[in-house]
Amino acid sequence: MLQQGIVLPPVLERPAETLLVNVFPQETRVAVLEDENACEIHIERQAGRGLVGNVYLGTVNRVLPGMQSAFIDIGLERSAFLHIVDTVEHRRNPNSTRRIEQIMFEGQTVPVQVVKDPIGNKGARVSTQLSLAGRFLVHLPQDDHIGVSQRIEDDFERNRLREALRNMMIEKGETHGFIIRTGADGISDEELRADFEYLCSARSRIEENARTKPAPYLLHQDLPLHLRVLRDIFNKQTRQVWVDDKTAYEEMCQFAGQYAQNANNKIVLFDKKEKTLFGAFGIEDEIRRALYPRVNLKVGGYLVIEPTEAMTTIDVNTGGFVGRHNFDETILKTNLEACHAIARELRLRNIGGMIIVDFIDMAGAGHRELVLQELAKALSYDRTRVTLNGFTSLGLVEITRKRMRESLYHLLSQDCPYCHGRGHIKTMQTVCYEILREIRRAADQEYIKELRVYAAPNVVEMLIDEESAAFRALCDMLPVPVSLSAESAYTQEQFDIVAS
């Protein structure tokens, strides 16, 4: 029986953070360290910059009543996907019976915002409900209300912020909606006003371009990664923001002066010639490690993380850890440490979608409950939306994590050209027997005078050593001579048989 929707505990206080911004002309990388441990890696490449948050003027290509969806041409390689639940009409009235064909028609031009980047063979997912994110506010041009984040718990502060924003809206004649973000807690009216003015001007530009530009057209592009760091990640627990590029440093200081003034004295230019920023903090090693399936635990156990097409599986093993007390306590200790390692790896590797965790089997229900509580606590620090379910009858735990962009694994790696993504190759013995069968087939053809086998050196060596009896027996049966040639450029599975 699957237990649904375990509530994650609120984060009482985030650990101290250090942000590292590594800027290269073709690529910007950001690392988030919590208590000196890397827990997030963000990468943005100029050739494939993320699209989430961008607003486009698109043209409806197709309306699919059966799927209650539409495909929108926004000028990308693949049309974007719009489901009816992502239309502003449905979000205003979720119980409405209106269908997609009553809202959209082919050839219609419509402003849409990307809510999910293209992943694999899928195009971007878009919404007709627009939202513009600032440092302290989210602007909702199609709404008319003021909302306040539930994580601002002090009633006096909630009312102060709401009243200050309402006065700004009255003064400017603004009637569109806003949400006050958690980061606004304790800010001054001047900081709030700067964010308010920035978002209003961005919306005005979008409206003007939507009236005058032909579709498809990019109406609004989100900030580059090094500036989004200050808007979306920087918080009260951030101790320092290191950046290793002078131009980016100046842009960040300018942005902080306007929209994140409390970040100004924490932005530091890293200019040590003898080492790189990521190298100095050990981030390059963390990235390399994150591409391997095995993660060692401090107590001696380890995780094996395997991404598949449908989900990601995580297996917890005791390894060489035997403990000092009874075996049940050893298993519990390993599983409890695995909870924190799993939560960190999900963030570090940016794993999204469905995740299945196979903890080491525990005998008692009490130990299972302790593991679930620890896992819920560890997952609560994640900035991405996460849901946690209890143990299934098979002893597995299901986690879902919202997928916003490609994982680190898919971004930095590709299928091996030798094994074609299988993760393993054929044994030398298997290849030898394939060669022997192919020799026999080729020799049956007419007008063949000689056969030459080209293969990897280790395969040729096995044919003339361990499999020499089988090779000689086959050659004695054939009417034509067979020779072997070792080719260092060939992989273990590669071979060619050339007839002359």
C-alpha cells in the first residue's frame, strides 16, 4: 500500500551559503555551496541558453481537441506545447468546461511564456499566463490581486509590504497583479519600489512589442545566469558571491546596486592567477564525480544512481560497513546517512521526474518511519518542488522532483560511441565467436581466394592463444587461407573481414 504525499517539514534556517560564478565567453557556471559542500551546479551555454521565463509572440500551428492541447510556433526548431491547464482561461476558472478549440484556433497569434525547456525530442512547454519574476516581486500582468508568500509568517510584515505595494500601484495607476516573494521579508520601501518599477517597465516593453512585431518574436528574455544568481539564489544566508570575470563582476555590482543592495558588499572578484575559481573550491572534482553512478557514504556504504528513460533509480548498499553493534543498527545508520546523500545528489545532478529509492531492507516499521522523517527533512532544503511518498509493499520509496531543465548528466555527457549507451561492451570471447561465425559464412561465397580479419589487438591475441584450437579447426575446414591483423584503432567490439 503506497502512502501518498508525506509533508516536508519547513526549513527553519538555511545553512550558510557561498556562491561561485565562473564566466567563460561560451559558458557560465554557478556553484552553490552550503557549509562548504557543493549542492547545486547551474550551467548556461551561449549556444543553448535556457528558455524558461522567456516570453514569445507565437502563432498557433495546430489545435488537438483529443489531447486538449495546441502546438505554438515560437521560432524554435520544434513547436512549443500548450496544454489547456496552462491557459490563463483555465487557471482563472479550473472548473470551467471550455475546451481548447473554444480558446485557440490555427493561425492565431498569442503571447506565451516558456515554463519548461525543450528536453530530448520534446519541444518547450508554454503557458498563456504570463509572470515576470523580480528580486522581491512576481508580476502577473493578467491578474489584478496582491498576494504574499505564505513563508512570510509575521502578520505585521505581511501587511506592511502589502500596503507599501498597494500605495505604489495607486501612485502609478497600476492595476495588474503582483505576488510578494519570500525574499521581500524585511526589505525597505526603496528596494521594493526599485523591483516594482523594473517589472512594470518590462511589462510595458512586452505589450508594445506584442502590438508592433510580427510573430514569431521574442518579446522578453530572462536575465543571464550570472544576474539570475542575485535575483533567485542570493539570500540572507549568503556569505559571499565570488565571480572570476571582471565584466560580469561589474554587471553584477550594477544590478545589485539597483535591485539587490544587500548583495553589494558580498560580491568579490576572484583574480588569483595561479588557480581557477572552481579549482580552488574543488568544484571541478565534484562535477566529475557527479557523472559517475557510484556515490560513497562516510559510514562505508554507497549509492548507485542510474538514470533511465522513464525514471531514475537509486540503490543503497552497505558495502564494507559492518558496524560495531547489531546488524539492524548498521542498516539504519547507513539508510539515515543515505537520506542526506540522496537529497544532495538530486540537487547537485539536477535529477527530475520520478525517482525510485531502494533502501536496504529494514525489519521494523519504526526504523522505516525514522528513515522517511530523515529523508523528508533532507529534501526540504531543495529549492525545486519535491514530493515524497512512503514505502511500497516492495520496500521502495518514490520521490518526484519537478523537471525544469536537463540534468547535469545529460547536459555534460552523451552516449558512448563504443557501447552506444548500453553502459557495457561485449566480452572478448563473445567477439571471437562472432568472428569465427562470420569467417565461416564469408568463406562459403564463390570466387574467394583469401580472408583477412581486422580486429582489436586483444581480440586477435585471444584468437591465437586461448581460442587457438577453435580458430585452427575452422581454418582446416575452409578452402581458403585466413589471416589475422591487429588494428589498434579498433575497439573491442569492432572487426572487419575482407575477402580478396
